[in-house]
Amino acid sequence: MADRLAQVSGHLSNTYGRGLLAGEVAIITGAAQGIGRSAALLFAKEGAKVVVSDLDEKKAQIVVDEIKALGGDAIAVGGDVGADDFPKKVIDATIQKYGKLNHIVNNAGFTYDRMLHTLPDDAWDVIQKIHVRAPFRLIRAAAPYMRIKGENRENRSITNVSSTSGLHGNVGQANYAAAKAAVIGLTKTTAKEWGPFGVRANTIAFGFITTRLTAAKEGGETIIIDGKTVALGIPGAKPPPQQSDAKTYPLHTEGSGKFINQSVNIPRAVST
């Protein structure tokens, strides 16, 4: 995955001297670690100003500090994407700091796996809330800053993170698979409704990636949702084969036309 990321990012920055996203503003949820963190660093590398949002604001601030240390611009906004006040909170912070919004990456999420016949209502409901309701509410709240008429409107896009579980189903993930399938429908509808305003909407459906969600449940990773502790991981999962831990990519600084010497550390094994 790191090799492919290097290839793609090379195509982008080699083509655009100031970075593909120079001066643009992106909100990325679940961005304190793993896939979200890697996305935040890549957006910053391409010149974007990044709003790093996560349930754990302290970890989000660490990513902000990484970006700033490399010459980028970012802020941290903590909060539960499922909370009623979250969309207004993160968008208000974005507009107050940067005055506009170009991109949303709905990445935040987790798994709450149970076999279908033992799946309780709360495990079903919370996954729909975080993976479907939360992206919908954030997109809806962003409408005034995304649905802009006129020829001079800037580049704008929405990226919703799905999963191959949403495409094909998966044992023990009826709730997660249903939610991730719904994300695809949400994205297609957004593209049809907001496309006339120049807003692109796309879904990324990840396959198996080594993450805290796919690591052994015995490792003890947990997340607190609605006051409940949810164990993450797969029972008895084996560790991945040993690979190079990370690769580095230079971070682009806005307006410089050059890449600075420091580099962004993007892990091969990433997590949501």
C-alpha cells in the first residue's frame, strides 16, 4: 500500500508544482491515526490546509504538530462524529480559521462485530449512526460552502470511506456491511445532486488492511462509544508478515514551488 501511495502522490506533485491542493481546505474525520492520519499528511503534502478531526483530540493535535513541523498548516478539532452538535462544531471551526471549505473525507469509524443471530440492537444502531448518519449530517451541514454557483468556484470534493464488506458482505459484520453499502448509495446520490455545482463525490472501498480493527482482539484495543467500551479486532487474528514499517515522502510548502527537506512518515500498516 505504501508503494502505491508513493506512486500516486508522485504523479500528483510532479504534475502540479505547488501541490494539487495548494491553498485548499480539507476536513478529515478519524484523522488521528492510521488511514485518516495518512490522508491528512498526504493532503498537507499536496498543499492543503487540513482540519484534523478525531474522537481523541490529543492524538489529533499530534498529527497537527507533525504537519506544522513539516511546514504545513492544520488545526485539530476533537469530537464524536455521531454527536448532534459535531457537524456545526467542525465546520464553524474550519470557516473561522480558513474562511472556506473545499474537501470532506468521511473516514471516522469502527467495527462492532457479532454473528448475525447474536447481533444486539445497540451494536446495529451505533454502526449505522457512525458510518451512515454521521457522514450524511456532515455533508448536509457543509452545503452552504460546497453548493456554490458560478464559473469561479473552486475545486470541491467529498470522499466517503466504505469497505469491501459493503460490496460483498463479511462474516460477523452484518451491521458494518450494511452501513458501508449505504455509504455507496449516499455517495452516488450526493454526486447526482451536487455534481451540477461542481462537487465531486467518490467512495473508497478498502479491502483488508492491517489495522487495529483487523488485529487480534486479544490485544485489548478498545473504543468508548456512547459511554460503552467496545472491543476492537478479530478473535485469534494472526499478525501480518513482517514488512518495512514506513516510507517517507517530502511535504510541499504552499507557494514555494519546492519540496522541503523534511518528510512525511506514512505507515505501511494503517488503521481507521
